[in-house]
Amino acid sequence: MSHPVGLPNLFLDRSLGQKIVPMRLREVGLRLTTLAERYPGRDETVTDIEWLRDAGNYNEVVFMKDKRIRKNYRGLAEAGPIYLFRV
């Protein structure tokens, strides 16, 4: 199976894990990047605004389950336009 035409690449926050969820999504053909892959060695310290802005710049769809980000509306606005889904 391959990544659906027209679907942007995905970006997964560390709250969804680094192994099982990304592996399962890749098994069905989805293209994605995890927080740990994009920021090796600093995935625990990169700011939410930085990684959200970068995901927006890459036109990625963000999946996360971190409730703190949803409450930080100012930070989301600073990150710029992004597609964000909290699961």
C-alpha cells in the first residue's frame, strides 16, 4: 500500500510513541516523521512552538495527544498555520 495521493505527510508528536504507532502507520503506506526523527538528541527539549512551526512549514498534518498544547492558544498562533489533530 502507498501513501494516498493528495494526503500531506504526517508528523507525530512523542505523545504517540516512537515505535509502535509510527511502525503501524508506515506498514499501511503512510509517510511520516516523528519528533525524535526530526530532532535527534533534543526531542525532549524542543519547544512546542518550534516543532509545530516546522511541521507547518513542511505542510505536514500533526497528530498528537498532548492536552497542554491545546490550552496554549497563543503558542499555536505563533506557530503559524498548521493542521493539528489531537487523538
